Amino acid sequence: MTKENIIKPENLVYKKSTLLNDNAMHYCPGCSHGVVHKLVAEVIEEMGMEEKAIGISPVGCAVFMYNYLDIDWEEAAHGRAPAVASAIKRLWPDRLVFTYQGDGDLACIGTAETIHALNRGENIAIIFINNAIYGMTGGQMAPTTLVGMRTATCPYGRDVHLHGYPLKMTEIAATLEGTCYVTRQSVHTVAAIRKAKKAIRKAFENSMNGKGSSLVEIVSTCNSGWKMSPAAANKWMEENMFPYYPLGDLKDKE
Amino acid sequence: MAEEVVLMKGNEAIARAAIRCGADGYFGYPITPQSEVLETLAEEKPWETTGMVVLQAESEVAAINMVYGAAATGKMVFTSSSSPGVSLKQEGISYIAGAELPCLIVNIMRGGPGLGTIQPSQSDYFQSTKGGGHGDYRLIVLAPSSVQEMADFVSLAFDLAFKYRNPAMILADGVIGQMMEKAVLPPFRPRRTEEEIIAQCPWAANGKKKGRKPNIITSLELDPVIMEQRNIHLQAKYREIEKNEVRCEEIQCEDAEYLIVAFGSCARIGMKAIEIAREQGIKVGLLRPITLWPFPYHKIEHLSHHMKGILVLELNAGQMIEDVRLALQSNIKTVHSGRMGGIVPDPDEVVDAIKEKLMK
């Protein structure tokens, strides 16, 4: 059988989302961002919201998300994406408005904007990539860096006496009256990817149905920042991240 | 129908004028002496009439980023604050300038530095006219000196902001925000429809219609060659604004031998000082910059030719005087007079300053 005989429309079982363009991603091999970008693109397309989606990209590795998904984008200042999204959604209620933020952006410099947007019950969805490190700036300590974990700014390991404890923003979000759906997922296995996609879909649908705020945390790897191979990073995440950041729904008002 | 004259505070005039001129949204945070802007909007409930969104943000930082978000979709939005709060907004203002978004920022100035005082001041002149945040950028800065101008400058600021895709600022001191005067509010202008916004702002990120490229609002560009070109583009726009949008008012300058340069409440004090001085036989005139940026350099240079001295009257330690000196080609005597920390000078002090500093 030749290649030409195989590549036919009737044989297609999978295709790339039309929203994902052909720009080469700047992410390191093994990074979780690429997978989550794909899921966001697929969900928007499957919901038929291509013309109504407005994404807010953060400051951090995902700042250039606007280069990969062909929808309208706003690039927010560090941590301010939930405020940016709040205003857009209030002024354009029929648009799908979501933010995509890392741990430094969402759980450190943007803590106030995150908590208050969620607490107001803004009809937005927040995708929160938690890889326990500042990736873009070269691997510094994040608010979610685990105790004992080594980074460029805690080279001897995170010490609670010096740095305090890793912040569980998703647990905090679940306590807020304005949130309707708060969940923690990962994308390190095919099964996990499927579950994460369902979570993103639910969060996006909630925002369009006026149910309030949704937060989807994706516990992720940063193999470059963690200085591990992609496979080793996945294993390390399972053994170290998941016990502190357990996967599953924290809140579902449905 | 006769125009309706209403007695109100300057801050109220801003809020009521914004509703009437078709503003889509306001995002603010309480701070004295500007809180009446948010209070008036909350009382007026424009979301029930024009559909305008009003939201009390969790901070000035959040409020300016809400403005950034909404402005990037082509909506006509504004925020207001007072000096310490406007300092907090500077990062967002820099992003708005960098992304070339139209919006209005109102600063009802109070005395600083730091938490300072809640009394009036003009000590944010440098911050407003020279940049304020990081990077090379300019705001179009309008300086009202009456409640009527507070009302009138809202739509003017929005018009200029959209014309040039640039943030505009109304810079008023606490006197102008708090004092009550009679004013006529602008006529109602309906909010733009979605179709009108998309037609007016084809660059805006409000949902990618089929057939067009994604609209991406960002101030980020890591390639220095492209980033320099962006800066060159911004500077060319600023030169265009300088050429077209200088506004100022001349009062009794024709026969004047001494010139007061003042804006905002100081211009009002200056007008009374002119009256007192002229009763004493001293011919004084006033040049009131209405746009602080672009600054009326040429007008001041032109007027200086028949003056014996210039007094720059400001509620600060001497900020606008630097621009007045930049304007002058000759070494005509140019002095500053002003009070700081929330003190407002009385007109006699100004006349004394002319005698002491310019006539001796």
C-alpha cells in the first residue's frame, strides 16, 4: 500500500484544529503548553465559537499563545489578565472570553485580580498552567514551587522559613462564591488529556451560560526549568506534584 | 428647547457628560478627591438607560487593566482617580500607549509626594505630560479650568483618543473636581452599535470574523528592528498631534506687559489677579494652556515678544515652567510662583509675586 492510498479523507481519524496555525511553537520539547493550546483550539472549534472567542494571554511562557491560535487576542500585563477579561466579557456578553495564565502570573503578581474576578463571578474561564516555576525568565521560584524544590532563586531548595509555603490558589478559588467550576487536571497521559479537554469545555460552556467563573488548573511540567528529560519530568510530577496538588474537581455547582 | 443649566461639582460633570457622550464603560476605585465620579455613575445607573457598564474595581491597577481590555475591543471606556491612584495606573497606561488604544484617564490631582494630602495640587504635571510610566510615549492631556470644561472635555478627549488611537487624560486639580458651578451638559450621543464599532475600529480584538486575520493587541515585540520601527511610528504620530491639537486661551494679552501662564484652578486665580493688577495700572495678561501636551510652545514664544516678564503660576514647586522656558528663544525674565502641599494661593499673592519677582 502506498502513502497516497493511505492519506485519504475517508481514512482520517484525527486532524489538527483549523484554529491552530502552522507557526513553529517556541516551547521547549516536552512542555505541557503545546498540548493545552491544542485542547483550547479544539474546544473553541467544537463549540463553534471561532468568531466569538477572545483570548487573554499572560506574561510568561504563554505570552506568545496569540501566535499559534487564529482567534482575536489581547496580551495582558503581568497578572492582570482576569481584570482585562472581566471588562471585555461585561462589554461583550456574547463573546467567549478566557485567560491563559501561568503560576507566577495568576498566583503571585496577579493574586488580587484572580481572586476578585472569580469572586465577582465574572462569566469568564481561566486556564491556569501550574508548573511550579517561572519558565520564561529562566527557572526562578514560583508561588507554587514545592518545598525543597531547587530553582534559580532557591538554589538550596524552597525553605518555608525563608519563602513560605506553596500556594494552593485553586483551593482558594473553590471557596469563592463567584466560582461555579473549579478543577485540577493534567495532560501527561492520553487519558489525562481527554479529561482536561472535557474540563476546558465545561469551563467555556459555563462562561457562555452565565454560570459564573470557572478555573481549570493544569498541573504541568517544565522539563527545561526542572532540568529533566520530558519522561523524567512526567514521573517527577506524578510523584511530587500530585500529592500536593491532587487532581480532580474541587467544585462543580452543576 | 432651552439648554438645561445645572449646578454641580466638576467630578459629577465628568460622570454625567460621559453617559451623555455615549461612553461604553467606566472602571474605577474610590480615592479622594475624585470619588464623586464613581458615586455619580452608581447613582445614575446608566446600565439601565444607555447600557453603559460601571464597575468598581479591586484596585486602580485592576481598573486601568479593565480599561486596557475594553479599549482593545474598540469600546469607549474611561477611568478616574487621584494622584496616588494614577501612579498605580502608570504600568497600564504605558501598555495602553504601547498598544495604541483609545481611552480616557481622569486625574483629579491632590498634593504629594506619597500619600500626601487630599487637598488640591498640580504636582502631577511632569508625570502626565512627560510620560509617567516606562517607555517613550505621550498622553494627550487636557486641562479644564471650570466645571463646564470638565463636561465639555469628556467628549473632546474621547474624540482625540479615537482619532489618534492614543490614551487621553483630563488633568484637573482637586479644586476643579470639587467646586460647584453652573454648567450645560453635552447633548445625548447614542452609544455605537457593534457594527459601528467594528467599522470604526477594524484593528480591535472583539472576535475574529471570517476572512480577516486575527487582531492581536499587544505592546510586545522581541525583535529590536521591528520594535524600533514601532517607536518611530509612535513618534511620528506624536509629531502629528503636536502639529494639529495644541489648544490654549489668551486672556487680555493684547496690551499686556506681563504674562501669567497658568492652567486649571491657577488660571482662574490668575484671571482675578489680572483684574487687581490692572486696577493698580499693571498690565497683565494670561495664557492658559488647555492642552498641556501638546504644549503651546509657539504661542508662548510669540506672546513673549511684547512682554517684560512671565510668571508661571502652578500648584507645585515649578513643573510647567520648564516647558515655558523651553518655549522661549529670548532670555526674558521667567519666574515661578506657586504653593505646594494643598495650599491654593489667593490672587493678591499672585499680584505681589509679579511686583516682587518681575517688576523689581
